Amino acid sequence: MMKNIAFTQLLKINKFCRPTLIRPFSDNNSDHPHPIKRTFKLLGNDMRKVKSFFSPLFEKKFNNVEENPEPTIQMDDNEFQTHCDVLIIGGGAVGSSAAYWLKKKARQGLNVVVIEKDFPHLNTKNCLTLPMGGLRQQFLLPENIEMSLYGAEFMRNSKEELGIDVRFEPHGFLTLASEENAETLKRMSQIQNELGARTEMLTPERLKIKFPWLDIEDVAIGCQGLEKHGWFDSSNLLLGLRSKAMEYGTHFIKSELIDFKFQNQPDVIIEGASTINTYNALDKAVVKMPNGETRFIKFSLCVLAAGTNSEQIAKLAKIGTGSGLLKIPLPITKRNNYAYTFNNDEINTPGLGTPCVVDLNGTYFRRDGLSGNFITGFSSCTDKESDQKETIFETNVLPYLMRRMKLSQKPNVIESWEHTFEYNVFDENGIIGPHAYYNNLYIASGFSGLGLQLAPAVGRAISELIIDAQFRTIDLTRLGFDRIIVDRPMFEHALM
Ligand SMILES: Cc1cc2nc3c(=O)[nH]c(=O)nc-3n(C[C@H](O)[C@H](O)[C@H](O)COP(=O)(O)OP(=O)(O)OC[C@H]3O[C@@H](n4cnc5c(N)ncnc54)[C@H](O)[C@@H]3O)c2cc1C
């Protein structure tokens, strides 16, 4: 099976992919400017791009200026990259993190392009404009615990890493369990502590003393995640990852991937392929520009980080529709997630150090700021349009809130959101690593509601695979696409 093109091999391939590099230099020919002039021109373009990226976001975020619904980005032919070393499909948290890490490590050694259809907006179709950003290590799989531990470290150092503070608030997570889940929770806590995540089991008696405002009549045990658990500003995380990736030289292109072009490579033999001379490599991305024009980007390697659209894009690469290894689809679909802000002025209101509480059915709530506001939410098991957020609140959220927080009056919902997130139907876990058939495709998707907190570690892992041809920091081999081929699911038991 062909996998993981080594970096040197990659550069060798790229020599042939970037015709601009072998143009003759000439000072007075406008088609082939002197290299120094060309460098200044490119730098000028980069600065303009950074400026056009920041202006609308900072205006919106910090000056509360009315948002321009569709700010346009000026893109000239110098900005559009017809060739690149690494093409990243999707500029959400995961794709932007992969770009950030690749460029942080390789700088000028790699030309990295991100295509993002909603650029430069912080995506409004997922939660990135919401103040959720929950981060916890209350998992069973060591991979998820370690990735989240790294996430906490990254968030704490975000000012140094990204130049933007993601305002990590380490107030902890408290997961409640019934008798049925008590043993699993204990086992998970043991693994978490062995790996350096501090979690503490709390009996009902201790829960009563620590959190007197909680009703715990139906609770058998609680697990409190301490200083590495909390929440952060997810839009600041995305803003920071994108802007730093751009500062390092990543090209973000506002466009939508609509197809791939393939190239027959008769010398490549793929294990499991029925006939020889039939390997068609992924060669070019066909993208639709904002003005409707169709353009092509030739790439050496491609990273699929398109969130809820990942399966659809995989199909364009014949994944799930071809034969042999290509028969196996990318098992990523959409799931609904509902979030609400409510106000609670009752005397019983939990104090400022209140953790995010995860209830028996997965409903969670946490404090939001200092004015008695709370955020609560619930993930649905479906993506049915008929699941109205008002109905979900009344049936799935409100009964738990009223009881758990000992509320005597229905809380006042101030704002509500209904969004989809990418859900891996195979085993509810991220898929990270090379595709088994294509030797130049890496997958980073399917994080099933954990994509924000895991993004720093996932981006770093993808950069390691591309640059070092192996995982260097956290071994994520078990989360690769291969587990789907051999039908070895990696189930997580997070109770949320
Ligand atoms: C309400 C809600 C609350 C959540 N809370 C948390 C939380 O507390 N903690 C946490 O860790 N996670 C949370 N999540 C999950 C988290 O938002 C996702 O897991 C994460 O955003 C996934 O990141 P991503 O980069 O993989 O995908 P996305 O953020 O979906 O990014 C994919 C990008 O690809 C782009 N794209 C798609 N198709 C194309 C195409 N054809 N061409 C070009 N671009 C394309 C999209 O525009 C998008 O920007 C929550 C999700 C929701 C909905």
C-alpha cells in the first residue's frame, strides 16, 4: 500500500508542479519580473490580503460595527495559486490549524493553499460564532485525552502561539452519571489521571457539599475535571489560526471545491486494486470562484478538512463510489446541535467558579459571564429538520435544567441556535491520517462535536504526517481511515 510520501520526495514532485519557479528572470519583462521585485509584489499582496481579512472581523468583533453581509475579497492572479504543495479543503478550525502548523514548520519550504467557500467570515453555519468552546479530557480513549490535554496547553498559550488570546476559562467540567454509567466513569477517570488530566470522582455526599445548588437525587456519582477543563472563545481560536497561518504565508482562497481532476499513474501499484495500470491519482482541484468562474489548482498533497461536507467531497474523489478500496465511503454525516443562552436571577444561582455541568442525558449548562447568563445545549441523534429548537428546549433541556438547578421558574431564553456538526457514524470519532487508496490524500474530519478543542492537536498531527511521514507527538495511528477498512471501531464513551 502506498502511503506517506516523504518530504524529500514531495519536494521532488513539486519541482515539476511549479512552473513559475523555473521562469527566466528579467527586470524589464513584465511577465517575468526580477525576483526581488516579484518578492516585494507578493509581500504587498500578502499584506493587502491580511488587511482585508482582519478589517471586517475586527470591526465586527471589537467596534460593534454593523456587519457587511458579504464583504468581497479582491483577488488578483498573483493571489490565486494555480499550483501548490499542499491543498487544504476547508478553512474551519481543523483546516486552518493544519495550515498554521505546516507553515510554522516548513515556512517557505511548502506552498500551502486553503480553499474555503465562506472565507473570510467566521463560519456562521457551525458553532464558531457561538461562545461554546468547551474543552475537557473526560474521555476513555487515550488519543482523545492526550489531544485535549494539548488543546488546553495551546489555549493557555494562545497569545504567544497565535497573537490572540482565546480567553481560556479553566472552571472545570462536572459529569454526572447514573448507577448504570458509574463504573465507566470511574474507569475513565483512572485513565485520565494516568495521562495527566486531573479528574476527581465525587460521591453524592461530596457533590452535595461542593455544589449545594445541584439536585443530585438521581445521580450515583460525579466526575469533576479540574484545571485543564473549561471553555474558550472559539471564534478567537479560528481568527488566530487563520491569521497566523496567513502571516506565515498560507494562501486562503475564497472558493468552493466542486470536483477533482485525476492523473493516471501506471507505475503506481496499489494493494487491493484489481488490475494494474489503473491507479488514477488526485491531481487537481476544480474550484468555483465567487464570480462563478471555474478554476483549477494542481496540488501534490491534499488534506480533506471540510467538516459536514467531507463525505460529499470524498465522493467527488470516488471514495464510496469506486471499486476495491474506493468502495468504502467516508462515514461522516450531519447531526444537529442546539444551544441556548438563558438568564437565571434566582438566589440559588451557582457562583462564578461553577464548572460546566454535563447531565445524565448529555444536556449541559455553564455560566456565561457575570450577569446571571448561562449557556446550555443538547446534541440530537438525528439531523431531522423537524427537530425545532423550541421543541428540543422544552422536551430535552428544560426538564433537566429545572430539576438540576432547583429552579422554581422557567428560565428566560435570550438567544438560541440550531447548527449541524460533522458526525462519524462508524464510531463517533475523528478520522485522522492518509487515505488507504490515494497516496496524496489525508483526512482530518469527523470529530463528532469535539473539533474545536482537538483542532490544535489535529493540525499538528497532519503536519507531522506530511513533513515527517509519521506521528511525532501523539500517536494517532488507531484513528486512521484504515480502521474503517478492517472494521475496527474506536468507540468513545464520553457521556456528552
Ligand atoms: C452548536 C455547536 C456547539 C459545539 N460546541 C463545541 C465545543 O464546545 N467544543 C468543541 O470542541 N467542538 C464543539 N462543536 C463541534 C465543532 O464546532 C466542530 O467539531 C468543528 O467546528 C469542526 O471543525 P472542522 O474544521 O472539522 O469543520 P468546520 O468547522 O465545519 O469547517 C469546515 C469548513 O469547510 C468548508 N467547506 C465545506 N465544503 C467546502 C467546499 N466544497 N469547498 C470549500 N470549502 C468547503 C466550510 O465552509 C467550513 O468552513 C460544536 C458544534 C456545534 C454545532
